[in-house]
Amino acid sequence: GEGKMAGAGLDVRVHEPPEDGRFEALDNVVLTPHVSGSTEEAQAVSAVMVVDSVLQAARGESPHGLINVDAWERRRR
């Protein structure tokens, strides 16, 4: 461990599109244009997650990954 990184794979960056080219200049970095979730496998997993969340909500359960808890609680009143 010299504190060096052998390489990196980046799909999402803070600013899209990126504001600088510092990573493009490195030969040990692989960049993709925010598409890593577009594989067949990722889409299949996403579909299952959506169905599971809908079924949870239909049973009155808080869906997994719920962001706006206040809206969920208001809906239940």
C-alpha cells in the first residue's frame, strides 16, 4: 500500500455532464455516461423492486426505500 489506486470505474459524477476532463486523461479510469443501470440484469432487478414496493404499499406497509415518510403518514390518516 503506497496509497495509490490501481484504477477506477465511474458511472455517475457530481456534475452531469462533467465540468472538467481530469478523469478522461487517465489511462487507468473507465468512464461510462451514467448508464450502468441500463443492463438487462439491472433492469430485471429494478422491475422486481418496483413490484415488491407496490405490493408492500397495497398491504399498507411502508414501501422499502421510501423517501417522503411524511407523505406516506399523511396518506394513511
